[in-house]
Amino acid sequence: MNFTKLQASGNDFILVEAGGVGQDWSPLATAMCDRHFGIGADGLLLLLPSDTADFRMRVFNPDGSEAEACGNGIRCVTKYVLDKGLSAGKFEKAGEISVETMAGIRRIKLHKTMDKLTRIQVGMGTPKFEAKDIPVVVGRGAVDIKSMLSYHITVAGKKLLLNFVSMGNPHTIYFWQRSVSDFLLSELGPEVERHRMFPNRTNFEVANVISRQQIEARVWERGVGETLACGSGACAVAVAAQRHGYIDNKVDIKLPGGILGVEWDGKGEVFLSGPAEIVFTGEWLTESRLSRVD
């Protein structure tokens, strides 16, 4: 089975053109994403045909679970489609590509300067804040909507004031007043991810607002662990910060793997931009769980 390894700000993925390929993808994702016995990645991307968009994308985490959305993954899919010529030039001319995900159709804008593609900007959908959309449950029922912006929980003996945002997938944001490198993410990340108030688990971001145009952040991804970047996580951080009045409509999210740009007008769709690169290609030998790299 042919695969392509891609990365977006250090958030790395294995991409497979899966149209007509029959596999049990959950265990295969676990095997392929293993960094010692597999290829190594933060997730497996499946590129599929779609009846409602130009392409369809499925995302599997290293633990075998399937994610609803992935901003960096969408940019990697777009990079692959353009570089491999699957678009036949029509998308570059139209200036837009649409990708079907579990969280809905995402539209990607292709920005050009002097006929050269300079930026890939993903429309990440409109953020949601209601408890049922995240989802969040406390005790016998859902948390009140008014608590979505600031809600206290205690994990590992530490009290955290959390913010909840759905970007099609669940995000929990903690604003930290010091450098995020000092935060015990490896200790607290898994505790927050699997807290009983999140029936579907959650992605967890710790963020420090540097200025009205810049935030530094780290991400603990559901089903993955700490990653160098997360597109939907960057969007969730920006949305929560803007709702608090910390930032303007455009902000750079500085992550360990690089910088992602997020734009939000406070009402409609959130837009994400950043780099994406093809790293290498190879063949996965499904029976022996080995890969040969070109």
C-alpha cells in the first residue's frame, strides 16, 4: 500500500489514497503511526472520493480512534492534491477546494501572488459553545451554557479555570500566565483528556497571551498525546481568547512546531493558515507491518 508522509508545523501525518482500498483502518492506523515499529505520525489521513465535495478526508489517531476534524490534516491533504496533480489545475483556477469531513465540509482558499500559490487558508467552520456540542456533562446533566467560557475543575490536585469550544471536535483551553514550557502538560494533559465530564474525551490546550496579536500554546491531542501543533486547537485557543477580549480578530498562535495564523470576526467561520510539506513517500507492507521508504 503506497503512502505519503506529510507535516504541517511539525504535526505529521501518513496519507493514503484509500478509494477502493479495503482495510480495517483503526488497527492499521495504530501500527503505521507507531514511531518505533511503524512509520511514525500523529495520525493517518485517508483521501477518498466524495459525493458532496471535491474530496473526502478521514482522520485516525494513533490509538485507533477516529477524529471529527483536523485543520493541519486538511492543509496536508490540500498540499498533496495540488502537488500530485489530482486537481488537474481546476482548483488553482477556481481558487478553492472543498473537503468533506465528519464535522462537515471544509473549504480551502488558495491565495496567489503573481500566479504563485503563497498561502493555503482553511475555513474551519463556525465555533460552537453549547455543552451538548462539545460535549460536556457534569453530574446528572449538561453544564449551563453560561459556564462554557470559564469553568473550574480540579485535576491531579490542581484547580484549573477552563474554557470549552467545539471546532467540530472538542477543545478545552486553559490560559496560563507564564511560559507554556513550564506547564506540566504531560502530567495534566491525559487527566483533562479523560476527565469524566467529557464523554467523548477532549483535546487540551494551554495558552499564554503574549500580545493582542500573538499567543503561545501547547497542545495535548485526544488519542495522540502532546503534538508539535494542532490546527483546530489553534483555532479554539484564538476563539476563546477573543471571547475574553484578550486579542484582536487576527492572531498568530506560536506552537512548538511553528506558527499558525487564525482569523475570526467573532461571529462566523474561523480561518486557519500555515505551512504544509511532503516529507517522503513509501510502501507499507500490510502483512509484515514493515515499510520501505523511497
